[in-house]
Amino acid sequence: MASINTNYGAAIALQNLNKTNSELERTQNRINTGMKVSTAKDSGAIFAIATSQRANASSQDAVRGSLQRGQSIVDVALAAGDTITSALEEMKSLAVSIASSTGAAKTSYESEFTALGKEIKSALDGATFDGVNLLTTASTGATEVKVQTGTGAADTKTIGTTAALSANTDLAKFTAATPAVADYTVANVDLVITAVTGALSTLGTQSKSIGRSITFVNKLQDSLEAGVGNLVDADLAKESAKLTALQTKQQLGVQALSIANQGSSILLSLFR
């Protein structure tokens, strides 16, 4: 039935055009942002998951920073340890010479031995990074610090040695302000070498462990970011093809609406 009060065809054409416009707007937004889920309006569940995982990925920056600080603290101590072990190697050779020498020669060897002790003391005191020295006893008496290995409160790793090298009684004989030359013996040097190498072995193991932890954090963060991308990133190739189809559909919808709106004019021509 033809009617000028109700243009059903135009109403249907307008509904379809509005639907096309809505889909076109959504597709254009995905292309502009590169995301298929950019707000909670797009998908509440996926938006919530993505937001949570983004926060987790972001928190890994703080974990990595803590681990890198810890690795720097350990590496500075190891660098000082290299200086100390080199000095001890020379000390052992001097101790042998001291035991077999007399007079001025012996005095010369002892003076060189004392100088090396001062070098060791300087290395011990200088092994500080960000206010932390793992080789000397801090004001708190602690020689260990904790670094964060995860986002949980319990996710920590302790680095350092249980006893500071500066507090080692055998080493103190060589680094004292006024050392006794009677202590310049091969046996004493061997005791110090054992203590130093033991501490450095512990620190070296810790440095490797921290390095592995940093690698894991990097991989974990990459995986989290990739997972979020899988949830919210748009397929731009697909959206581009869809955009072309919707633009064509929009033009056709406008023409269909125009034709439908001409119905009343056609009806009017019947009365001429």
C-alpha cells in the first residue's frame, strides 16, 4: 500500500545506513589507534585483562632496575677483588724473599709489602656503588643487600658475603695503619688468598645469577607485551580492506535512502 504518512522503505534504508556508519566509525577508530580494543566500551573483559597485564609489564621496569643496581654493586666489588688478588700474588712472592733475605734487602721487601697492603686497603674502601660496599663492614654491620627479582614482596635475592673482607683478621694484619712485619709470611698470605678467593667466588656466582634474572625479566616483559598486543591490536590489513567495503556500502546506502525518499513524489505524480 502506497502512503505519504509512512515511508517504510526509507526507514529501513536509514536503519541500514546508520548501521553501516557505526561499523565504519569503529573501523576508522581501529585504523587510527591501531587497536581493536582501545577502551572498555570496545570489550570490557579484554580491556580489563589488557590493563592488568600492561601494569605487570610496566612493573618489570622496577624489577630490572633493582637487579641492574645489584649487579653493578657486585661487579664493583669484583673489580676491587681483582686488584686485591693481584696484590696478594705479589705479596706471596715478597714473603718468600723476606724470609730468605737480611739487612737492607729485607727492609726493602718489607716496605714494598707494606705498600701493597695500603693498595689493598684502598681497593677495599673504594669498592662502593650507590653507597653500598660488599667488601667492608657497614655501620649496620651488614655486608649483604637484597635486590628485587619479581613484583612480589617475597621475590628478593640476597647479594654479598656473610663476612666482610675488611673484618678478616688475617687480611687486617696487612692493611692495618701500622702493620707488624713479623706477619709478612707466606702462611699468612695463603690464609688471606683463601679468604679473598672464597669471597670473590661467591660474588662471581651472584653476578651470573643476577645476569640470568635480568635476561628472564626482559623475556617476561616482552612476552607480556606480546600477549597484550594479541588481545588488543587490530589487524590493519583486514581493517583496511573492511574500510573500503564499508565506504562503498555507505555510498550505496545513501543512494538507497535517496530512492526510498522519492516514493512520495512518485505517488504525487499519479494525481496529475
